[in-house]
Amino acid sequence: MQMRRALWFTFTVAAGCARPSDPERQPPPAGAVPLVAPATYTGRVPCADCPGIRLTVTLLPDSTFRLRQVYEDRKAVFYTLGRWSVEENRTLLLSGGAKREQRFQIVGADSLRMLDGVGRPIQSLFNYSLVRAGGVDPVSDTMRLRGTYTYMADAGRFTECLSGSAFPVAQAGANAALERAYGGARTGPGAPLLVVFRGHFEERPAMEGDRLLQHVVVDSVERVGPGASCEEPVSRATLENTYWKLLDVAGHPTRAADSIAEPHLLLQPAQKRAGGSTGCNSFSGAYQLSGDSLRLGPLITTRRACLDPEMNRQEQSLLNALGETRTWQVTGDTLTLTGESGPLARFAAGNTR
């Protein structure tokens, strides 16, 4: 039987403080609104430079949530995991991800309304409502996951950082690659390692018994390294005034020459100027920032020749990516620029200036 969790939020305070001996049989207070999990809420909210953003929020019984944001008219999809709770002022609080917190007013049993960054109503003629769906969307799409991984007794286990939820790792997909990387990097038998990979959630039979358990399926491995901490990097990086070192562009890792500035990007809000290096030439130009919408350019560059064909390819790919950028997202110390065709380039935070 599927477990369901209900939280009752009271609009009016009932008289008296006595509690029945069996809290499980306690009836909901008069005027209360049930918030039941699992449940999925969906809606379409405004977007600065696209027709709209389709939101899907799924609340799970263990107080975790999964959030999907789909930007219409482009292949830009963002996912956030974390934990949910209900505050005393009829507010649903989602904690997790780059933005840390998102709040929704609980309008009724089947309706939520998005609030602004500090929990206040959004004054707008546009619709910011989400309604409860008829079924539960598990948000089991392939997404970037970060957490700790251990391997003992011929079984892997993954604990996701933002929600704190632990999952058995399915013997499928790129699981063998993750096991090999773990075996080469672990400091001792069963020692946890911090891992980053692309994967998805899937119900599979448990190792014992006939019940189904939520597993994580590894699709591709990105990084495996020592350390068991899920703490975010100390940098507290922000989009502006941060030195962003290029990690990869158009799916290719970065190259850097010894005598030339490494490929990087820096946005200076005082002048609203973007600048940086391609690894061959420096570039600069204006930028426009509104929420998670970002436009860069037009950019001008110096005219140093890229004699290395690979460096020349990298320069063109980076300039193209900057010109095609439409949205941005900072997760920990990583910046991802996304265009209408999907992710374009990733950067790591360096020195904050």
C-alpha cells in the first residue's frame, strides 16, 4: 500500500488544548486544509524572455520534493531536489537547490500560489497559481545528481545532497563505470566518496522480498572524488562579480595555453560589462540581466591568431555559446549557461572580485 502523509493547516484556532490519547485518530481541526503527500502541483508562470515556464512540484511522504522547470519554446529544463515543510502562515517552504528557498501560499487543498523571494504575494495581473494534478508525477527524468556513494556487500548506495535521501543504486546503465571509479578513488572499504553523475529515479524490486523500492539509475558519470561531505563550496558564488573559469563548452573540456589568460568570464554590474578570455583572445561587451534571463553582447575581441586548431575551435565555440545564451543557473560553485537548444557551457567559480 502506498504511504500517504497529510499535514492539516488550520485557518481558525480551535478552542481547548486537550489531545486524544491516540493522535493517529485525531480528526482534522475545523476549517483546516489538507496537504497530502504524495501529490503533484502543476502550473504555468510568466517568463521574462519566453512564453512561459511550466512548473511541476511533487511532494513526497518523506518530506522531500522534486521540482521541474520547463522553459517553453526552448530545450531548457532545470531540476531541483530538497525538503519541504509547512510554515505557520499558510506557506509551503521548499528548501534546496541554487536558490535555496521557494515559497508558495497554500490557497486550498488543491491549489498553491507562488510567492516572491522573501515570501510575499507577487503583485501582478499574471497567473502564478499551481493546481493539484490528478495523479503523481515522480519527476523521474534524467538529471544531474550530487551526493555521497558507498559500495559494500556487492551493492552501491547513493545519498543525495540536497534532500538527504538515500537510494540503492540499480545494477544498470553506467553503474559499472561508477563502481570502477569508486574502487580507484576510495580511501578504504566502504568509505563514502562525493560523486556527481547524470541519473534518474526508477522503482525496481528490492534485493529481498517482493516489494518495489525507489532506486537511482546512473546514466553517465561526471566526477568521483575523496571526501564524504555534501557541504556546498565556501565561495557562495554569485553570477556577477565572480571570476568564472570555463570548464567545458559544446561538450568539450577546456584547454588553456601557458602564456595566455585561461578561458573565463566576468560580469561587472557597476558598468554592466561582460569580459573575459577565450584562451586566445580577450573579449568584452554589454550584458542584460533580468532574473534568470541573461543576454550577452554584442562582444568585441582582440585579434590574436589562434594557431592551434583546437584552441581556435574552442574560441569559436565559446563566443557562439555566449551569443546564444538565454538563461543561467548557479549551483554551488558551477555556472551553467543555457540557450534555446539546451546547455551551452559550464564554468567553475574562481576568486570573487
